[in-house]
Amino acid sequence: MAQSTSTNKQVPLLLNGEFVASTSSETMPVLNPATQEVLAHVPFATDDELSNAIEGAKAAFQKWKDVPVTERARLMLRYQHLLKEHQKEIAEILAEDTGKNLEDAMGDVWRGIEVVEHACNIPSLLMGETVENVASQVDTISLVQPLGVTFGITPFNFPAMIPLWMFPIATACGNAMILKPSEQVPLATVRLLELFQEAGAPAGLVQMIQGGKHQVNTILNHPDILATSFVGSVPVAKHVYQTATHNLKRAQCFAGAKNHMVVMPDADKDTVMNALVGATVGAAGQRCMAISVIVFVGETISWAAELADKLKAIRPGAWDDPEAAFGPLISPAAKQRVEGLIAQGIDQGATCLVDGRGIEVEGYPDGNWVGPTLFTDVTTEMEIYQQEIFGPVVCCMNVDSLDDALALVNSSPYGNGTSIFTRSGVSARRYQHEVTVGQVGINLPIPVPLPFFSFTGWKGSFMGDLHAYGKQAVRFYTETKTITSSWKDAPAQAPNMSISLK
Ligand code: NAD
């Protein structure tokens, strides 16, 4: 329920092992999106604080890079244990400032814990290679070494999972990291880092700054930052990627999405309907892997009316309301934008079977509510098709064949996720082979891989180093050094070996 709307609580910075109050006079309120209650004030760190963060991280890296890899793995083991113990507490913190319901929030933390579990395996992930006698008495070995100080910039929609994509792998590899959480939802990251310290992370290994554009740009342009991981919208991803690479730094930028789901005439209708409700409007559509376009093939377009009935039967609500299907949008500005796009969809000729504008939630008159919204007769020229709406709004399209569906999906500038529902092995095999999208689901709506695979995106949904997240992120956060040694001048030191082949 709505509570007091004022607080003096300030979100801290984490500098050199201490959670400290920023001296900045520039702050922004962190709001509960269901009530507009002010949960805390987030400071925009000063330039001195940013320099302090970089210097502290550099000093921490000099010590940490030589800490045995087994010790680094043990830090991750202790951290994994603490995160599991505090999963619900972290979920409740982030449910309050994102508005997502508790089940989603628990999943947000859990997907992050899985990355930490992966980081526990760091000794085997960092193994190099050796080939003896690449020439006579010449051997080559490759070593995998950390980079130095890295930078992580995270979005609002997964305040636990996405920071946990970044700093556990970066530090397990031997790096230090400066982390900047979304200014809209900084509170869960504070708790994640308190627990990291409790697990035994040395001072300065992860520094947390707060802020927005200026703070990002200052760190990004600093010569001592060697690699940047970014997750967020397309325009900011492009800016971060272009700035980092212009300065000859490594960058991986996960960006926005417009995910299509193809429904073939031989698909099982109930399975499709059940999958679609959660995959489209779950988490209020504020997921980079949400299905926002349904491509009905042939007669299956008639199923849109049934989906409309299902969407009419669900409603948003506060994070602790067990009856609510999803929560509010993140901010009044996001609500205004989504409602504007719905109006544009109607103006441009789409048919709105379910209109979520103007919905009210009892007891929460000030929430950023938008109800489920479903359009049919959508064409590729419409704004609702072209833009990532990031709200509970679904566009239905109709094509004649799998060929047409593939042509539509492959012409999208985005390539984050897609899925196909079919009982034909041939259609499924063709789709997985020909579609130009990073994550593909076959009879699964949201195909997010576990960290022992890697998450990536094609086309405009991902820029930069494809060694992204999980298993392959180890390649992003490390350099390979190849050493070739000749033993010809020191034959006496070579082992005395004889091999007999029988
Ligand atoms: P955003 O781009 O507005 O913000 C992301 C981060 O960038 C924040 O930390 C913010 O402070 C910073 N930032 C904002 N403007 C900046 C600027 N001009 N210069 C430098 N830094 C700036 O994104 P958001 O609204 O927080 O998150 C939603 C977006 O993230 C959606 O587009 C969604 O698809 C995307 N996303 C993508 C993935 C993925 O894996 N591809 C995952 C989650 C979210």
C-alpha cells in the first residue's frame, strides 16, 4: 500500500571498500512505480569521486591479479552461498523499485546466482593451451590474463541479474570493475555489493558509482578503463560502443529488441495461448526477450481473438499482490510514451482489440499502470511495429507461409530473441537454421540460455565483442598471451626422454 512519500535516505557509493555518501548536490529521487513513494535519493557522483573510484580500482587490480585463481573461485563460492541465503530479501528490494512481482523478482536474482555459480568454475575456464615441439625443441603456450580495470553499465529492468552478468565474471578473471547501476533502480545493486564484501571481496575490487550520462562518459573516456560492458537501449548502446571503440577500448553492448514469435498452422493452440500471455505482457513487457510481435501464419490469425480474451482477463497490480499478472511501468514518462504509441497505432490504422490505457488499480491511484494491449492489422510501416515499445503491448501480424515469416523476421533491424511454435520438425529445423536472431526458441517463447552457454544478439540488438555473458565472457574480460620458447641453446636442461614405439 502507499506509504509516506518523503525520505532522506541517500543511495551510497562504494569506494575503496566503504559505502559512502556522495558529496554531490545533484540527486534524483528513486520512486516506487506503483505509488510514487520516494524510496531514496540517488546522487550523481562528482568528478573527484569518479577519479577516486578509478584510482582505487587500479590499486585493487594490482594486488588481485596475483591472487591464486583458486582463491578467486572460493570468493565466488562464498558469494553464491550468501546470494542464495538472501535471495528473497534482494528480490523484495528490487520488486519495490522496479514494480515487478515477487516471482519475477526472485527469477531476476536467481538468473544472477547462476552466473556466480558459473564463475565458481573459473580455474577451468581460464586454462590456456600448450603445444610442444611446434618446431624442433620449440614449444608454444598460451596464457589467459586479466585486463585491468573494467566498467559495467546496467539498465533498469533486471537490477540483480544484469550486474551479476558483469562483476562476478570480470573479477573471477582477475580484473577490477567500476559498476554504475541504473539511476532508476540502484537499491538492489547496493545489497549485491554489501554481500560481495561480506563474502570477502577486497576493498576497491568493485567500486560502485551512481549517476547517468556524465558519469558514464567520464569513466568511458578514461584511459585506464580497458573494457566496458553495457546493457540498455539502442541509442545509448550505440553511443557507448562508438565512444569506447573510438578510444580503442574493448566494448560489448547489449541493446534493445523487437522479438517475433511465429505461429505455424500445425502448432498446438493451447500451448501457444498459454505461452503467449506470460511471454508478451509478463513484467509489463519490460524485458529485452519479451515477445512483442506475433506472426500468425495462415488461418492461425483467428487465434488472436482468443488471445485478446485471455489478456482482458488479467490485470496489473503491486509487486506483493499475488493476483496481479504484472506490475507498473518504470516511470510516469515510460507510461506516457507507451500510451502515446498506442494512440499512434490506432491513428495509423491498426485494430486495437484490447486497449490498456486508462486502467486503474484499486488502492494505487498514482501507479504507472498500463493494462494488456493487443493490436491486429499491424504493418511494418507503423510506429508500433518499428519501435521497441517496452510495455505490455502486442502486435499481431498475418503472413501466408514460413517463407514470408522468415522474410519478415529477418528484415527486422533487431535480432535479440525469436521463437517458432510448430509440430513440424522440418519447419523448426529450417527456422533455426535461417533466422538471423541470436536466441531462438522452438516451442518455447523466451529462450534465455544459461551461463554455460552465452547470451548474445544479432544486428542492432548487440554491438561489439560477441564474447558476451557467461561462458564466453571470460574471453571478453581477458587477454591471451602466446609464448613461444626455444630450448635449442639449452639442451642439457631438456628432459632426457626416449620414446619407443612398438
Ligand atoms: P537506457 O539505455 O536508458 O539506460 C541504460 C544505462 O545507460 C543506465 O545505466 C543509464 O544511466 C545509462 N545512460 C542513459 N543515457 C545515457 C547517455 N546518454 N549516455 C551514457 N549513459 C547513459 O536503458 P534502460 O531504459 O535502463 O533499459 C531498457 C533497455 O535495455 C531496453 O531497450 C531493453 O531492450 C534493453 N535491454 C537489453 C538487454 C539485452 O540483453 N539485449 C537486456 C536488458 C535490457
